[in-house]
Amino acid sequence: MPNRRRTKAYVIDTNVLIHDPTAIYKFEEHHVVIPMTVLEELDKLKLSKSGVSLECRQAIRNIDSVLGEASPEEISEGIALPSATKQHGHLSILMDKPVQQSTLLPNDLNDNKIINSLIFLQQQRPKTQIILVTKDINMRLKARGCGIAAEDYHNTQLVSDIESLTQGFHKYPGSFWETIEKVDTQHEPGRTVHRIARQSMDQEVFTNQYILDDQNFIARVIEVDDQHIKLWDKSKDGLMQNEAWGLVPRDIYQAAALDLLLDEDIDLVTLTGSAGSGKTILALAAAIEMTVAQNRFNRIIATRSIRGLDEDIGFLPGTETEKMEPWLGAITDNLEALHMDDENTHGSIDYILQKVPLQFKSLNYIRGRSFQKSLIIIDESQNLTPHQMKTIITRAGAGSKVVCLGNLAQIDTPYLNATSSGLTYLNERFKGFSLGGSIELQGVPRSALAEYAESHL
């Protein structure tokens, strides 16, 4: 640590660098400290088969690019971080150091080693506020119990409450048109468009959101500027009669989702909702329809994020596709549901699997490729970090479409919650994107039992 006066020094935990490998650049003019134990953890994970090896390697490269050929003394003092402003933060490495035995935590855990080092650092720099930044709630509690300030990493967190997330629609009680004073209606080829004043809407609206009311009016927002909003008038009956591989929507929310999925001008669709709301079956039906019947895509790629996935599949026999099938059971289950009324369900499924270029891919495989004219379905995407979400979405090449499915109430990844999930990050970053849309499905159409369980258990 430098002798120059500093008000704050942020000590970064391993899980923060995994969550965001560029985190060292996100603390403005303050001092950023990386404990030696964190570097050891990154080094251990960088060659592992876990889904975080890519993030670990990138974090190490970022640290190395700053420290470069600096001497140990210079690193201890702090190396200036690149900054777009005149105020530069500094980066240094913190060696593990002992403290008085009476204040030591047991040194058998890496978390304790880091906290012990921070206690020593605080004793050495009483005028500097030492702040541990970690995604681990329990580590924050332990640090605070030892007198060290601790906080979560919020740089990639765009919302503080998921209730503020866009649902992809606005529903008006009664009639929507009763709230509008003036409208300019035009008939364009194949559609009717309404142009209304921006100030007439009492809510923030984005491109490809839907406007609903109790009088069966539904429209999709297709253009928004400072003065006006343009609405594409959709027939509710027409939307409800939309069909994808024999599947028809059960409610208006599924109908809106299917409308986005089948629209050839939409490149990114995000479907959220509770278990059984229809996310996977809608995405799969639309994918088969667009690939087989319409020949819009060369293949369907299905993947999902689950903790331990890339480690556990190594122990399963067979090819990558065969290894991935147990983890993507939701896809095959819904494929069976699409053909449950066929005379020979298993025969139909076998035929589809032979006819449809459906590929099951590991998440790491997706992140290292570029896919052209492909439809990519990412299931359980609530378990992705913002950085993982970015690396996957950017794999989509020309003519490709990405469909992200997730339930923010069922996050299984440590150090992620509904507000810091990559799915939440994606929704916030892409709201208003003219080639993207999202819908939060309502209810649980899967079955009466599933709906009751969702609301009562």
C-alpha cells in the first residue's frame, strides 16, 4: 500500500473477479488491492473444467496488463490504473501477513487468510478505510465481525429491485384509448399503425413492448422518440391463433411471446416467468417451425447454465451431445409434449430428432464459437453472470437468433441473486433495442397442480 494519503482502499475477492474480470477498472480514483490468496485461487481455477476458467484467465490477463514489468516495491506502492479522467486509481498486491494471535481467525480457510491480512493492513494504515468487496454474504459478515468494512460488488447491477424490471408489456384497466386524447392512424402494407403523443403515456415505454387493455386491444410499440410513440395494432384473435409446430398459445402473454419468437426481424428474445409458464415449449416449437418449416435457420443449438455442468459431464459416457442430454431434459421433455397427441409419440420424437438439426452444446463450447444462421436457445439463463451473458450473446453471427429463458426466482449459482443475474443485466441493457424483445409470462399453464404449487409452496 502507498504512503500517500488515500481515503479508501478496495480489496477485491476472487468471486468478484469471476463475476466481472474487468472489476479492477471500476473503482475510479481509489486504490484497488488484490490479496495474494486471490491470485492463488484464480491460478487454481484457470485450468479447471469449471465454467469460470475463462473468467479467471481474463482477470489474470487484466491484472498482468496493469502490473507489467513493475518491481515488487512498485507493486506494493501501487501501479496507476488506466482511466478516462485525470484521476487515476492504483492497483497493488497484498501479501499474506500475520496479525496478533488474539485477533486471528483460524488460518485454515482462504477467506480467513484474506480477512487476517486485512486486519493487519488496517492496523498499518489507520487513516485509510479498508473495504472488502465480495459477493460472498458470509464472508462479508465475518469481515464486519472482525471490524473490517465489507460490501457487495454492484458495478454490473443495474437495478436494486427486480420489481422495476420491464415485463415486456403494459396492461391498462378498462380501455387504453380512454387515456389517449389524439391519435393518428395509418394503414401500411399488411398492418395498421397508430401514432400517439409521447406525453399521453403515463409509463416509460420501449420498442417491442406490448400495450394491453381489458377491451381486448393489443399493440406492439415499434418506435419511440421524444415526441411520439408508434404502435403496431395487433389483433388479439389473430395472435391467439398463431401456431408454431402445432402449438397455439394459451393466453395473451404466450401469444405475445410467440409473436416475438416468430418475427424474423427480432434477433433476441428473452422469456422469463415461473416454472411451468411455457417458456421452453414456446421457444422449442418456434425454433422447429422456423428451422424445419420455414428454413430460416440451419440448426438449433440448445444449451443451459448450471453449476458444475462442465465438471460433471466429463464423467458421463458418450459424445458431447450425449453428455449434454441429461442436463437438457427440459428440451426433450417439451419435445415430447409437442407430440403427445401423435399415434406414436416416441416415433415422432425420433423422427424430429433425425429431421431437425437440434444440437446440445456445452456452455463453454458456445462461448468459444461464432454461429451463423443458427437459433440458439439458452435455458436457465438466470444462472449466468453479466460477463458470461455478454460472451455468449456476442457469439451470434449473421442471420442468427438468440432466445434466453429463465426464472429469476430459481437462481442456483453462488454469489448471484435476482438483481445481479446476467438475465436481469441483459433485460436492462437491451430494453428499447429495436431488434430485441422480452416478455414475462404470467401464470402456470402447465397444470392446475403446478400452478397451485407455484403459489402455495
